[in-house]
Amino acid sequence: MAVGSRMRHVIESQQFPRSLLEELFVRAEEMKREPHRFMGRLNGQVMAALFYEPSTRTRLSFEAAMLRLGGLTMGTDNAREFSSAAKGETLEDTIRIVSGYADVIVMRHNEEGAARRAAAVSTVPIINAGDGPGQHPTQALLDLYTIRDELNRIDGIKVAMVGDLANGRTVRSLTYLLSKFKDIKVWFVAPPAVRMRDDLKAHLDEHHIPWVETEDLDAVLPEVDVVYQTRIQKERFDSIAAYNAVKGVYRIDKHALEQMRKYAIVMHPLPRVDEIDPEVDGDPRAAYFRQARNGLHIRMALLDKLLA
Amino acid sequence: MSVTQRRLKATVMDADQIRRSLSRIAHEIVERNRGTGEVVLVGVVSKGDVLAQRLAAILTDMERTVVPVGRLDVAEHRDDRHLRQPSHRATSEMPAIDGRIVVLVDDVIHHGRTARAAMDAVMDFGRPRAIQLAVLVDRGHRELPIRPDYVGKNVPTSDSERVEVLVEEEDGVDQAVIVAG
């Protein structure tokens, strides 16, 4: 947990005080701008990637971050099937063993709360790379870093969260982070079936962050600085008909861009299916590929903070 | 000395980023001042005046009213003028500013000494209701109690580096770069 600028584990986005966020963002910026300055920072240190759920970009960007800092990586892709978990070993025992081999453990797990359980027994830092429907704090860090990088500020921004807000852990983690800033306003644009859960709305109320729930994306687009688009998760709908009824509703295309402010940005945690038309990719406001690239630098900054 | 003669360390803004930053600053100016009815843009020679012209074009397009633009040569007001070679004076051109909100526009803010000089220079032309400051790049290291109201991008730098903004009108390209000092 973060105490002042000390940080041991990365479990949930609420744990980051503003001062630490700012420190990480400045460091990420330096790493992006002058990567050669940081070569060899983590020479000889070892990162274990323990993935109980599939991931491509999170895992690869963590590995790239570690390698670029001079560290080494090892891991298992399908920890559930191909580790001792298949033989009945508890998560706690696995973590006890792996923390004897590595200097940091990056873990993705299918159960909410798994990262906290791991941290309780680990002798090295645990980084939560997604725990079921719970949180994905490093995605939130890179999202917030992208907003700051693109708009040069976080205080005062207006954000539309669009799509599947009930099941998207990235939206949850990012909203928790945003609640630490001033004069934020949030629009939740979602079909009724996948609205933002009440616990997060209550959290925003507690932090005096105004939020609006609506189904009318067109009305929101001219108002906001950030459109955070997410994939409607087909697997969560009761019937294909119900999914088909809403899947195309919130599509960011040329028409949507025309409604948006000239400087506003479109973000997406990726992968996208068809909720952002590829014709948007060429617009300078399409920030999602830059956002993905930022994942490398913010994870470098995070590993550096934990290990250097 | 041109950028090409020094060691280019990094590009901090490209043409798209500069365009979007100016667009955002224009929106912020409108929001802060509830329109542009009282706003006068004043660019600091030599890059600030180019940026002020572009901001004016964006604001005029947004608000459908023409925003007056001035340009300011602060050479006479700088606190280090005794150290500098006398340069070709670009003359200031100033619209009426009495009772108006003057938004000073400059490319880079560093120590804050140019901004202070610009405020002094503005006061020579009249008594604005308020002065605000817009910069494309804020590189920190302030030596005076001055903080810009509108910032394109904060770029933390070391004191030995230089930040240079290139504009298409003068340099053929829109770019902000860090060069070794």
C-alpha cells in the first residue's frame, strides 16, 4: 500500500495519492522522451508474470517494460492449467514459492480480491494486472496518464464513459482515480442492461463528483473532453437479440467526430470490435493507439518506482 | 542559432498536438471569460504573435465574432536588456485594451521574465481589466511568481536544455523540440 511516496504492492487504483500519480507521470514522461537514460536501471532483477487469465497487451507491455529497464522476465501464460494450481496448490502457496524466485510478481487472476490475497503472503511486490471483474489499476494509470499527456491537465476535465459500464473493470479503475481530482464531471452512457454499478456512483457522490447517466451519446459528445469508449461484452447478454439491439448504438464514427470538440480525444482500452469505426483512426483525436503505447512507459515508471 | 545546429534531444509536440492544444486553449479562453466579447489577444514577438493569430482564427470561427489581435515587442522592458545586443526592433501593434481582458500569448514560459516584461509593456498601452497568460509550452523553473492561465503542454526540463517552438509561418514546420543548450 502506498504510504507517502513509499509503495509496496499495487492492488487497486484508490491506493494512489495524487502526489504519487504525479511522480509516476513525470517519470513516465522522461522514460518516453529519453529512454536511453534508463537503460540498465533494473539490471539483474527478475519479474515473474503469473497469468491465470489470458492477456496479450498487458503481459507483453509489462515484459517489454522490464526488459527495457535491463531486467529479466519469466512467467506462465496459463497458470490455471499449467502450474501447480492444476494439482490443487493454493494461490497463497504459489505466491510464497514464486516470491522466492522473483523480485516482483505481476499477476492476473480470474477472482476478484486475488491480488490482495497474494500480497498478504508475498515477500516481494505484487502488481495486480486485473483480478476478475474487480480492478485493473495499471490500465487506469495509463489511461489517466494518457489524458494528462493529451490534454495537459486532469483537474476540470469532462469525461464520457461509453459502452459496457457494468462489466468493464477499466472504467471502474479509471473512475476511482478520477475521483481524486478537482472539478471532474462524468457522463455514463450505457444501455440500461449494462449501466454503471451503484457502488461506484455512491463513491462519486461521496467525493462530490457530479455524474449524469444517459443513453443519448449524441447529446453528450459536444460537452466532453474525453470519450472513453468500451466494448459491449457480448457474453454478458441473456440473448443474442438483446445484444444485437444495443451493440451498434454507441459507435464512434465520422458523424460522432463531427459532434465532438476539436481537441477532445477518443480513448479505448482495446481490443475493439466495431464500436470505433476504423475511419476514425486517421483523425488526430483518435488517441487509443497512443494510449496503448503509453502502457509501456507507465509500467516502466511503476517497475522503476517499486524496484530501483 | 537554428535547431539544426544544436543537438536535437526530443520532439515534445508535433503539428497535430500543437493544433489540438491551440484548439483546447481557445475553448478554455471562451469558458473562462464566458465568450470572447471582451477578449483581446496579444502575442509576444516573435513566436507568440504567430500563435496569437492562430488562436484568433479559432476563436473567430467558434464565436462568430472577430477577436482583436495585437503584437508586442518586449525588448525595451526586459530586465536583462543591458546584457543583450540591440536587435532589430519589431514594432508593437496594439488594439484598444482599456477595460478589456488581454490574453498574452507566448510560445514558451521558463523563468517568467518575458511574461513579466510583457505585462509591463501592455500597461504602457492602457489599463486592461485583466491580463491572462497563454503559453504553448511551460517548461518550469520559474524565477518570478507568475503562472500561466492556459498551457498547451507542461514539459519538465533541465535548466541546461532549451525548448524551441517552430511554426510553419516562419520555420516551415509546426513542432516543439528540446535541444541541448
